[in-house]
Amino acid sequence: MNFKSLLAIFSLTVGLNASVLAADIKAGEETAGAICAGCHMPDGNSVVDMFPKLAGQHAQYITKQLKDYKSGARTDDTMTGMAATLATDEDIANVAAFFASKAGTVATADNTKVALGQAIYRGGNITSHVPACMGCHGINGSGNPAAKFPALAGQHATYTISQLNAFRDSKRTNDSNKMMHNVANKMTATEIEAVANYIAQMK
């Protein structure tokens, strides 16, 4: 990687962090309470496993997803309407910063699937060319905010399974360069369930 590439990454990171710091968390809490809490709970730790946990998620990632819902790059019957109620980029930034400021909790996992999930998450599957999940999402599931790779630790297994299936089936296409489609497309249903359950119990 050359100096110009490193400088570009550094500048992007600084810009993203500056936008997060400039956000109004209190305003985000008020907006989230009115719009998001019904599904995601007031602190972002949803109790229904089909709704993702947002607590502790990177503000950069939440911002991208909300903007993608507004633009149609990502579609969902419920979230498209919810995102539309966030009138400005400032509203989105505030909500994202609020959820990012909250602490996430561990989800329920099927312990019979965790060992296989850990093996795939950390080492991938050499035979089928599935890369290790930790390469992008970190060994502890903390993600990469500058690259907009989400934190995964503690996410509901049901939700993770649904998203991996959506990427695999090209029902969700807002991943950069089809990265997640290419990964999920190589995974078996058993591997997807195992990885999702390993992620659920991470903390």
C-alpha cells in the first residue's frame, strides 16, 4: 500500500470520526425514542430476534444503512418507511451516534452450534474458500468503523441468519463489491447457522 492510499484512509477515518463527534446524542436519543424504540428498544438492545440489536453498533455503519434505506439501495417494508421519517443527514447522524453510545448485550445461542461457528468465524473453510469472518469483523466481533464493517458480537442469531441468506440470495445488495454475497454464497445452511450462533454469544 502506497503513501497516497494510507493518507486517503487516514483522511476518511478522521472525517468519519469528526462527523460522529459533531452529532447530538441527546437529540438522537429523543428521535430514536420516538421512531426506533418500538422495535429496537430504547437502548438499542432489541428483545425480538428478528429485529437487530443496534446498541454499540458503529455510527458510521448505522448511518450508511439508514441512508441506503432512504435511497433504496437496501429495502425492507418497515425500515424504508422508518428511515424516510429521518428528514435530514443530521437526524440520521444523531440517531446513529446515540445507538453507538449504548452498551450491547449478549444474545441467546444454541451451544451445540457454537464450536463449528467459532471454527468458521476464525478460520473460514479452506475447502469451499469461505474466508474467516474475523478478517473484516475482528476476532472479538468489534467490526471496523472506518471501512463500515459492522460490529457483530451479541447480535441475534435469527437476524444474522436472515441477513446472510439475503446476501446469498441477492435479496440484499448494498454490500461493497458484492463482498458479503460472495462469502455467503459459499456457505452451507449449517455453516450460516453455526456462525450466527457463535456471533450471538460473543461479548
